[in-house]
Amino acid sequence: MTRWRLRSPALDLPLLAAALLLVGVGLLTVYSATSVPGVHHGLWVRQLAWAGIALLVGWVVASIHYRAYDALAWPLYGLSLLLLVLVLVMGTSAMGAKRWLDLGVLRFQPSELAKVATVLVLARRFDQEKLDLRRFTQWFPALLIALVPFALVAKEPDLGTSLAFPVILVVMYFWAGMPLRQLLLGLSPVLNAALFFLTGAVWWSAGLVVAVLVLVRPRLTSLLVVLVLNAGVGYALPHVWNHLHDYQKRRIETFLNPGSDPYHAGYQVIQSRIAIGSGGFAGTGYLRGSQKGLAFLPMRHTDFIFSVVGEEWGFLGTTAVVLLFALLILRGLRLALVVRSGFASLLAVGMVTVFFYHVMVNVLMTVGWAPVTGLPLPLISYGGTALVANGIQIGLLQNVALRRAEF
């Protein structure tokens, strides 16, 4: 008991409180979202059980010194890649994608483990005294580390989750000391691709590349590499578009113009906007949402659970949820700043990036500002694999908090 009293103040209590409150919000909202015809009424009980498992797993993860994860980074990464390959070979299909492994007693998404493992490997690689990310031999291996799980998850296909890997890489590049100009040059092909899908024209992409080159003014070697990469991306994009699945094309087209197909591809976003808008300032009241109650809102306990929060708790409720996520993310960034270990700092930044990416994409998706990707809202959406993965991430952040004074 004395030992626990001595160690408990080292926990990041605001971060822990934010996480527990978000889980509580999730349980209440899952219960509300499944208290309508057509949805299994016992899902909230399962979610409660998964919340208990996530809490236990998070406690175990926080108890083991983070240096153990440094040593296990590569084995965990290799295991995650093996599981992702198994998903493609023998995975369970749902809604046109293979994303789950069904082992009989356990059904889970290996992509959640892959995100954590990728962060661990990148943190291990960037934790070097003589790291110089201006050199090709220093930054290119890290690019391959992120691209392998990206490609495997994109093949499922799960484009929303796959994009988490390059986002993690970019943030950790920056945190590890890559010069901002070089990072901007490296991002130019990505910005090129995004602009193409937004505008449908290559000329805008070419203008973006010229603007970046004028701003950064790279050396001749870097200039040639960037031009070759962007030319390759510009050539490949029309072919990539032609090879996208029909539902992926519809999601992008619906994002650009939700009203173009209001009864099919645009239905989810339109109903989500109606639900959030009908909540007004204070909401319609808990368990009283009409969009949810009349089953107009699809995927209301998973992908669009934030819409249920908006309808029943209004602007006040959604603001409270966003502020809790902001508190969690800011506390995680604070840990990354104050911890003495380079590995622990990179680990904290990676975990925070995963949370930030999921929250931003999910919330923006529900209001039509991002394509529908199927990403759950961390700690709130129904789903055992995602909730346990969130527990691992919180546990790793608390692990850093407990040992913030160590090198």
C-alpha cells in the first residue's frame, strides 16, 4: 500500500481522467444508440466487458518498463505484419473488406496492433545520438517501415486506417529533428495526390509543386528527386483512380458533393448532419434522439456515434467530448516534452498522433468535412479491438508518465 501511495502521484491524472470520462461517454452512447429496433440491445454489455479488459491491459502495459517495449519493438512489428498477411489470406470479410482475423474464441483487427508496433519501431530507430534525417540512409529505412503496413492495410482494403501510418511517420520525422523544409519537400507528392482527388486536375498539382520548390529552394540533387517523385505520382494518380473499388470512388465523390447521391453514397453524411443539427445547443435529451430512434442514422454505434452525441447532447455535449480529447492529446504532448528519454518522447508522440488522427477524421467525417472512412471514434465507438488498442495506447502514455525522470 505504501509503495502504491509513493508511485501514484507520478501518474498523469488529467490524462487518465479524460480517458475514463470518454469511456463513460462511450458506454452511455452505445447504450442509447442500440436501444432502437434493428440493433442488438446487449452490445453495451459487451462494450462494458471490453472496457474492463482495456483497463486491465492498460494497467499491465503501464507497469512494465518502456525499455522492454524498446527491446520487443521489432518482434512485435514482425508479428503484426504476419497477422496482416494472414488477414489477406484467411481474414473475415464484412462490407466488402477483409479486416478481421477470426480465431473462434477471438475476432480482432491486426491493423490496431500494427499501428502500435510501427510507433515502437520508429521510436527505436529515431532514438540515436548521431541521427541526421537529412541523409538518405537515415530517413529512407523509416519510410519503408511505415509503407509496408500501409500497403497491407490498404490492400484489405481499409484506406482510412492505412493512412494512419504515413501520418505517424511524418509527425515522428518532425519530432526526431527532420528539417521543416525537407519535410515539406517530402510531403509534396502527398499534397500533390490530395489536390488531384479534390480538384480532379493535374494542373493544380503541378502548380503546388512549383510553389513548394520556389518556397524551399532545394539543392540540385533534392530538386531532381522531388521532380521525379511528383512526376511519377502525377502519372500514376489517374491509374490509381481507375483501380479504386467502386465504394471508395463513391465515398470520395460524395465527400466532394454529398447531395449528388442522397439515397445511397451520400445518405450517411446527410443523416449525420441532420442528427447533429437537430441537437441544437443543449440536445434533444438522452435516449430521445429521433434520427437515432427512427433508425435513420446508419452505423450509429460505431462510425457515426459522434452524431448521436450531437443529437442528444447538442453543442454542449460535443464540445465537452472534443475538449476531453484535446486534454488527452495535450497531456500526451506534454509528456513528450518533459520526459528525459528520447525513446519515451518519440513513443508518446506516436501514441498521441494515432489518437489525433482518429479523432480528427471521425469527427470531420460526421459533419461531411472528410470522406467516410469507417474509422471509429477512440474510446467511444463500439468495438472490442479498438477499445483494447486504446487501452494499450493510454497505458504506454502512463508508462512514460511514471518514468518521466529516467533517461
